[in-house]
Amino acid sequence: MGGERTYEAAGVSLSTAEAIVERLRAAVASTATPQVAGAFGGFAGLYALDERRLLAASTDSVGSKLVLARRAGRLRWCGADLAAHCINDVLTTGAEPLFLLDYVAANRIELEQVADLVEGAAEVCRAAGCAILGGETAELPGIYRDEEIDFCGTCVGVVERDALIDGSRVEAGDLVLGFPSAGIHANGFSLVRTLVGEGDFDADLLLPPTRLYLDDVRALRVRAPTVDVILMTAYDDMPTVVAACLTLVKERAQEGRLTLRTELTAGLPPLRADERAVKQILINLLSNAVKFTPAGGEVTVRARLDDAGNFLLSVADTGIGIAAKDMAKAMAAFSQVDNSLTRKFAGTGLGLPLVRLLAGLHGGDISFESKVGVGTTVTVRLPQSRAVLAA
């Protein structure tokens, strides 16, 4: 194949792309509200949800990889590309993905092609715990050529301000870790297509979907205390931590004539964890318990080691309980089970999802038992490795 083999020669001008960003900078900046955080032009934009948390959002598309994927019958892989690419962009801020919105456009919509794209995205989103809230499908003859299709998406995540990654804490001597890719991912395919031409190509070599780095980053957060996302320290004053959290819900408990109790096993070993995260777990669980427990009820905090040495932290209430059919909804971000108490006390619907996230960052998990009219017990299990046992 003759001619210059560069991105520019393939029809993509990086200098034009940079010029567009600069041209749009003033218009974008003019829309900023006090909630906007961070600079324009990053992998994800930041918007303050409240004093503690930021929403991180990113929009992207699969691009011209779709042309080759359609030829090879691998559109499902491109669906995975979109979800992984958007989630990875949000992940660069330290955020955990919450939800994805997608957009499919074509000269003429073909059901099987759209299904392949959305099902591929859904597979990645299920693995990431990221909900697809919806999207748009558009037939645009005259804009797209015959058989062309485009797939775009927006991912939104949430990050604690203290865990935000923005480069401000990078110092000389810091260790840089790079995760391996699955291949070309979804960038540079205008150039790839000029190299491939109209001939045959190895789809397994060129088209593997973008690798989702969520599990890698989660594992790194837990295993590497030097990563400036979550600070792992050993502390042994669990009664003080519990007391501090109870103080924050004490007034509402008194208003609801609720009794707050603690059952903490004596001599608990120090816990190697981010104390802020443990407090946040307790605050979220206690807030939910107090909110959903009718007057005269009880809320109990328990802490102990199980037979395997895992650290168990639980909050039990004598509240209204959750029906089995509503369990999944109770665990979904920005979702709440509809009842008289949720209508009375406004909330974000992030209580249990955030608890699950924070437990997961420590290698743990959560479980809960609930019975309508009896109450709910939510238990956070942190692995034995988090308990600093005496030698």
C-alpha cells in the first residue's frame, strides 16, 4: 500500500481536534455553576452532588471501529467497547460507575445490529454494577450513508471528595503503574481501516473489546495503601468510631422515640481500613435504620469476629422491613422502595449501594436479612486480612 500512513493521512486531524477544544472552552466555561469542579478537558467532568461527593460524567463513542466490526459480525464487541470506554474514563477520577445512557444512530435501523450493541454494553455494565438507564435510537437517512451505524454513550459515577484523583497529589518519586490493554481498543481505527483496506483481516487480532479496568483499580485500592484514593490505616478504637456515628443520628432517633443500642465484642483487634470509609458505612446504615423504624423501635450496632476471623459490622432495626421483591431495588443506586416513610424523608437512594461500594474497596461485601413488619439487619463483612491479629 502506497502513500503516507499517518493519522492525518487517514483523515483525522489531531490539530483540528485540539483547536476545537480551545474554541469551545469559553462557551463551556460560561455555563459553569458553583457546583462544577475541576478543569475543562479531562477524561470526565465533575459536578458537586453535595459537600462530600462529586458526580463524574463522560461521553464517548465507539467511532469508526464499527465499520470493521460490522464487516466481521462483531458489533457485540463494540457494545462492550462503549461501556468499558465510558466507565474507564469516569474511573480516572477515582469514581465508581453508577449508570450509563446510550445513543444509536443509523441510516436505517436494523434490530439485530442494535441488539448486538446494547447487549454487549449490558454485559460490561452488569460486571461493573452500572445500570443502563435508557437511551435513544435514531434513523437519520441523509446524514449517515447506507449501512453505517454509530453508537455513543454517557457514563455517570460518584466519588468522595477525599478520594478524588485529579493529579494534585502526584509527587516526584511516585510509582506509576500501567495496566495492559486488550489490543487497540476503540481508538485509532481511522488509521487501522486505511491499513486494512477492503481486504480480509484478523478480527480476533484487531477487534477485541476495550478492557474494563474497574476490578484492577478496585484491587489496587485495597492492596496498595500508597495509592492516593483511599488511605488504609490500622486503628483499634471501634467503640469510639461507633459512638461518633451514633451521635450523628441521635437527634432524629430521639424525635422518633427510638432506642439506640450497641453490642460490641470486647477485645476486638485493630482494623486495617480507611476509618473515614468505615464511618461512612455506619452513618449510611444508621441513617437508613432510623429513617425506616417506626416510633418506639430499636436500632442496634454490632461488631464481632466470625469463626473464620472475618470482621463483621452490622446494624439491625425493628423497622418496616423490605419485601423480597424489593430487595434488588433497595440495592440499586438512586432507587428507593416506595412507602410512606421514603415519601416523608427525602433521600438520594445511595445508602446501601455506597455501603456495598465501600465494603468492596476493602475486599469485603454486604448481606442483609429483612422481613416486612419485623425489621432489617445489614451486615458488612471485611476479610480476615483486615483484622490485625496479635502474633
